[in-house]
Amino acid sequence: MSGAPLVVNGWALFAHPIFLDQLDALTAQVEALERKDPVGYVKKNATKRLAAIAKLAFEVIPQDPTRPEYRQGDTLGPEHKHWFRAKFFQQYRLFFRYHAQARVIVYAWVNDEDTKRAYDSADDAYRVFRRMLDSGRPPSDWGQLLAEARAESERLRRLASGGRGLNCRTTEVGLPTDATLGVRPPIPA
């Protein structure tokens, strides 16, 4: 099933390479913490963030990505109202887009410890993400965003299934089982 999307609650999930790079880096950090302290690593911020991101991306958001709480208004500027975000741990944001008719969600970026939500800060999560959008990485165009994310389908599946990357047992997050993975008809660009 190479290239087949991960499907959760009827939504095909995709992730832009920027988001996947962040998950890989955070996962490596958590794995290093686990090697260093096999018991105490679960209490570390990085481990908790990884668990929260996994729960949001693979469980909470696919329940209903249209929830009003995900709308960000003009925070990114009126030209970027089509972007949504899930808030967690007060200062963290996971940015995504969805296509309701096609039932597709694309995760684009999640801020880190260096880009926490902080009003009037140059490193504020929204300011950083807006600069990224303005530079075209990730692209704001739906077709281009989906194409770049679709190319990483297998990588997302590996992360979600606990392969090199996200380990369901480590983060104690109820990730979808193989039974929820499936092939869907072609998704419109």
C-alpha cells in the first residue's frame, strides 16, 4: 500500500515535510531522553509535547477538523484565513488545512520551545508561521501543499505506526491501529 494515505475517522491524513522533520527531531530527542532515564523521561516536556502532538494529529483533529476552536481569524493576516490551528499546552500551536469535500487534512507545522506563543515577540508562533507562509514554505496553495505532503505518505504512516519515530507505547497515545488504515479513492488537488 505504498503511498496510500493514513485514514482516521474517514479523513485522509497527510503531513508536509516540515511537520515530519519536526516530529522526527522531537522523536529523536525523546528517544535520547529515554536512553538516559528510562523511567523519568515520560515527565519531560519533550515527551509530553510529542504525546500531545500525536493525540491531536491522529485522534482529536480527525474527529472534526471543522471545529470553530481551530479557526485562527486574522492572526496570520486575512490572506491566510484558510489555515487552522489546534492549541495545546498554552503556548503551542499545530497548524493545518483541510478539504471538507475530499475529507483530507494536511498538517503543516507545529511550533517548538524556541517559537512559543508570546504576544509582541519576533519569535511568536504566529509570526514565525506567517513568515514561513510568506516565503512559500509550506506553500499556501492547496494543490501544492497536498502534493508535497502526499509525497511523504509512507513516512507519516511509519511515524504513526510506531516505526522509526513516534512510538505509541512510549507516548501512551491511542493511535489508530492498522484496521483504520485504508486506501481511499483519488483525492482531488
